[in-house]
Amino acid sequence: MSIPIQYNPRYPSIEDLRAKAKKRIPKFAFEYLDGGCNEDVNLYKNNHELRKVEMKPRYLIPFEKANLKTELFGYEYDAPFGISPVGLQGLMWPKSPEILAKAAFEHNIPFVLSTVTTASIESIAEITEGRAWFQLYHPAEDRVTKDLIKRIDAVECPVLVILSDVPSFGYRPRDIRNGLSMPPRMTLQNMIRVLKRPEWALKTLINGQPSFEVLKPYMPKNLNLSQLGKFMNDTFEGRLNEEKVKKLRDLWKGKLVIKGVESEADVETAIRLGLDGIIISNHGGRQVDMGQATITSLQNIAPKYNEQIKIMMDSGIRGGADIGRVLSSGADFTFLGRSFMYGVSALGKKGGDHTISILKAQLTQVMEQMCCETVHQLRKNLVQ
């Protein structure tokens, strides 16, 4: 049964949550969450170009009720959006992945756990009763890959998401200034910023310094910060190729999705290799500054391939109206990352439930204006 849509009226938009989060967490954590790479060109373009998508309302046709339920990979979710994988979630707000996983489970939407976040595969699987997806940063060693897949198989993870857009990490000036390049630096300036956010500091003290919980079994004991950067560089080789994808397809018997695809050539490769879905994404504008907006990539890809593979999108989506725009442009499903992290950073334990609720309310209102009883009907309202 779907839970009722209820949210805090003091924060009725994602922008309200962003503003609250900025005041509640240290500057280095907020800028890690909020920023893009280089000059933020693609970060801006993602949302700006998405907002240009227009839809045509319909009023004088039969209409019963908007139904957000959406089937994906043989499972019916209560809404056509999920929570994107985000690294270092516990840095923004303690226990963020656990909070968001619980909210996703209660609202029956997918939560995607990142390899480099701050909760373990096993703890998130327990919270979601095995419904969470897992995003894999490609390990350099086969033994780590095989063990990670063994762990997600053991908890009956339904979908493995492999990441294609990190052959190198984006150049992020804010993170470099703030000491969040690996290893992180707790400078005097950062310490002052922490003291200005006493609630965040207290919660972090109570819950402990965030760490890479997924990777703990593979990390040397007593690893200090000066060694952490080398460990991460040695553990992952981000660049995928056909041979690596083939190996993963052979290893993983569940649904396999590739995230970060933006070219038609890569979509055709994914189809040829037997993948089940793609997530069109540019890592929220955090990797490449001169690429296309994700909505542009979607508009080029969806008409040609939507009968051959499930097409999803993230990056640039900030509210329910944006979800409507993306679905009308041909996507089967959507994911949001920053929006949920703004919510949990602003409202703590209530942030996940609140964010899901306002997205549902906003998307429902869009569907009612368009006279769309199902989310797939939104495509007929797109202004070409």
C-alpha cells in the first residue's frame, strides 16, 4: 500500500532544502555535494537545458486519476524515480545512506548504493529487505570484483549498476581548496567551519567519522589518511572496456545496467553485450565540463533505442516537474542524487521521506494538468 504524500510546508521545494542544507552542514561538505568540475559549465547546462523542455496541457478529455506506479525490470515501483548512488554520503550528514535507504524502502522506490559511500552492502540490504541496487566502481583486481559480486548476490540485490564515466576523477577546484582531494585535510579553516555547525559536529561525533564501509574488507588494517589516497588509486581502475563489461555480464546473473552512457555508439555496445538498461548521466556535471546536457543526450538516444533497452536518466533533475520533462522526452525511469542529499542534510532523519513526498506531489500535479493517468502517457504531451 502506498503511504500518503505528506511533507513539511516550510520546505516545499528542492531549492528550499538546498538553502537549509547550506546553513546546516560545513562549507567543505556542502561544496563537495553542490559543486561540479572545472567551471561548472555542465552542472549549469544540465538543469538549464532540461528546463527548456515544454509540455502541452490537456483539459477537455476523460481523466480518472494520476497513477505514479511504474514497472521496471519486472518489479512495480510506486513512483518513476529512485535515489542515485552518491559517494561519501555520511560526510554530508551522518547515517545519510541508511536514512535514504529506509525512506526508499518505505515508499517503494529504488535506492542505489555506491561502492564508495559510508554504509555497507549488508546493512543497506537489511534495511531494504534486499531491494537496494548496487553501483560498482570497477576494481583493479579480479578478486575484489568477484568478492563484491558475491556479497551483493548473497543479499539478493536485484540490479547491478556499472559505472562508465570515471576513467579519471573530475577536476573539482572547490574540493581541492577544501582539502577533500584524497587524502582529506582537516585544516584550521575547516575546523572553524565545523565549529560553526554544532549539530553536524555533534551528530558526527556520536556516529563516528565516516568511512568506506563497503571497502573495509579489502583495506589494510590501521590505514592512515596519508595511505588512503594510494589505496583508492591502487584499488580502482575506472576505465571500462568491452572485455571488462563481458566479464561482468558473465559473472552477474541479475539485471545489469551501465551508468554514464551519453553516446549512441556506447548504447549500441551495451545492447550488443546483453545489458538490460542504461542510465544516461554525466555524473551530475562532476566529470566532464564540455559535454552535452543529459536531456540532449536522452533526446538523441531514446527515439532510436527505447524498444531495445531500458533507458533511464539522472543529472540535472531537481524536482517533480523535471521528472515529468524527462519522462515526456522518452526515459523509462529517472534518478536524483543531490536533491535527496539536500533533503537529508536539511532535515536529518525526516529528509528522505520529505523529499520523496514533495517529488510525488509535484509529479502528480504535472500529470493532472496533462491529463495523464500513467507516467508513460506523458510522452504524448511533449512539445516537439
